[in-house]
Amino acid sequence: MKVETFCRRVLLTSLALICLTSCGQTISKKLTSAAASKAAEDAFVEVNSDDPGKEINVKSSIVFGKYTVVDFSSEGCPSCREIKPLLERLTAARPDIIVRSFNVNRKGVDGIDWESPLVAEYRIRSLPYLEIFNEKGVLIAEGNSAKKQVIDAINDDLILRHH
């Protein structure tokens, strides 16, 4: 093979690799930013909005690699309505935390549906009822302990924003 032909092939191969690398980085950046905005969208999810109050496997909604706060709530519960925007704000401020919210009320039930299968399944006695799973999917707090930890995290975030 002539030296000239060899040099031309090396040059073309080098240019092709540079193009592929830079194109790949651009595509990767676009995918990363799309994934980030999708993740931000999915940080607070109302899981059972189509079929509320029914028994459900809460653990199937856990996101490994993040802290998952499970929120059992009801539109008939004033405290639940108050904490919802705070949970949304917390997920916006803390990318390591996601919230999965479950409506305990069956369709057509006004007030708090204390007789729903979801309430019975998780033995819920007060609302909002929270559970916290660590990034490995292990339950680390529930009930009043979880509620205190979540409220402390919300307060810490609010304090940090004002300083």
C-alpha cells in the first residue's frame, strides 16, 4: 500500500472517529437532559389515581437509588391536602428523594374512606400516613417517625432557602 493511501485512510478514520465521538456526546447530553427532566416530572407521582383505595403493592413503586417517601392520603383529609405541596417542593429541592402518593379513598366515597382495602392492608390509623424507604428499598421509617423526618427535611429545605 502506498504511503499516501495509508495516510488518507488514517486521516479519514480519525475524522470519522472524531465525528462519532462528538455526535455521540451531543446525543448523550440530549438524552441525559431529557432523562433529567423526565426524572423531575416523576419525582412526585400519584400512583393509584385510576383505581384509588384498592389493595396495591406499594413496594413496586419504589425507585432504587433514591429515597422513596410513600404518602397514603385522602382528599377528605385537611392535613393531607396541606402536606402535598410541601412534598412536591421537597422533591424539587432534593433530587435524592421521590414521593409516591396513594389515595386511600375508593371512588364515590366522601371524607376519609377508613373502610377501604388499602387502609386495611396497611393498617392505617391516621392520615397522612408516610413510609420512607432507603435507596436499597428497605423500609427505614413509617407512621409518626416518617412524618417527623419528612417535616424536618421540608423545614431544613425552607431554612436553607431563606439564608
